[in-house]
Amino acid sequence: MKREIGSMPNVYQMSVDQIVREAAEVEGLGIGGVILFGLPETKDELASGAYAEDGIVQKAIRAIRSETRDLLIMTDVCNCEYTSHGHCGFIKDGDVDNDTTLEWLAKTAVSHARAGADIIAPSDMMDGRVGAIRKALDANEFENIAVLSYAAKFASAFYGPFREAADSTPQFGDRRSYQMDPANGREAMKEIDLDLEEGADMIMVKPALPYLDLIRQARDRYNVPIAAYQVSGEYSMIMAAVRNGWLDCERTMMETLTSIARAGAGIILTYFSKPAARLLS
């Protein structure tokens, strides 16, 4: 199965067999790694598909690992794609219960590591999740599995197309209680400090283009790999303008990616990875 996402031209939901072909193509283009997001057949209030040993991401990791040689496999660790209500954790009295959610995240991280993931990337923004994941990985003899923390993840308007892709729009309320205020850049540095103290090996700023200043601040302040995520809304607004004839696709793609790298990101997550790699080859 390969289904195009309506708001994201040339980006697809894929079944495991299709994602293996995609991973082989990506490796052939010289791209260093992939990040996997899962969309289970069914969802429930306990996000059980996220940490099931036979979950969709766990199956995909094993399949990709068996068919590629050097491709790094990174996995997004969150719950919003797996919960029936679309929030990132256990709901208690109408709000997300932080500590229960940490247990889910730790179990998910271990299941991904057991399946063969190289890098665990928690994106939920629960307090203490890096420490909980690091402790669980180490306790299960996965000391060498790296943690890339979505340390500076903002409550952004640019996530809309991804929520269509993952069918993860919250059924009530929003995520501003656990994602960061776009106006509060100082909090981003504080969150990065905390995640590094808890054992994160790398950190991420998300989204990328509206927060280039924070990528720069992070690069100047921290001696760890800095990642930036050019998110779905950034991709979709460029593609909408391209389809209307307002922007040149290749020039706009490369200008935005160059700006993210110039700001200080050593790792860029982008939906333009394949066309950019072809252009650069």
C-alpha cells in the first residue's frame, strides 16, 4: 500500500513492504538515515500499538534492517498516532498524566531498540522523558542506542498536514499545555539543558524555519549534534506555492535547507530529502 497524503504532494503513507523499497532507494541516494512514524490499524486509549512487540514500527524496523546495510534507523517515540483521542499520553481528569505517559514511552523505546533501531527520538514533550527512556534502555542492555530529543518543540501552526498524515488531530483541547510557547525562546534553552542533563545525545529544534534563531543559539551554546525538523507545514506551503507557479521548487527547496544548515543544524529532517539528494549528487 502506498497512499499519497492530500496536503503533502509526493509524500505517502506506506505499508511495510513499500517502506523497505523506499529505504533501499534512500540508501542508494546517499541519505544517511530515515525516521519512522507509525500508523496502526487500530487505536485505543492506552496507545498499545506504540509499544507492542509486533507493532507497525517494530515490524518496519526489522524489515528495513534485513534489507539495508548502512542506513541509520531512527524512530519517533510518541503516542499521538496511537491514541484514540489524539493526545500524546494517558488522559486523567481531562489532561495528560505525565508520569503514566513516561512508562509508555520507556516501553516503546525499548521495543524499538529490541527491533533494531539505532536512534530513539522522543517527541512527546513530557517532563522527564529523556531520563526515563535512557534508564530503560540502559537497564535492558541498550547502552549504545542514542537518544535524539525533540528538546525544543513548539506548539506550532505548521503541524497541520502531518496530523492529517498520522490521523492524530486531538479530539479535544490542544497540545499547548505540553508543547512550548512560540514566543518563549529562553524556555527552549532551558528544555535543552534539562534533556542533556537527563542523557540526551543529540537535540532537535522543531519546526525549523520559524526558529532559525534558536537553532543558532543552540549551536553556539551546546557541543552536541543539533538537528532541525523542516515540518509538514513548511513543506506543504512551499509545494502549494510551487503548484501555483509562484515559486521555483528546486531553488526554494535548496534555499530553505541551506538556511537551516547555515543556522547551525548538522542534521536536517525534511520531506525534501530525496529531491535534494538527487540535486546534490
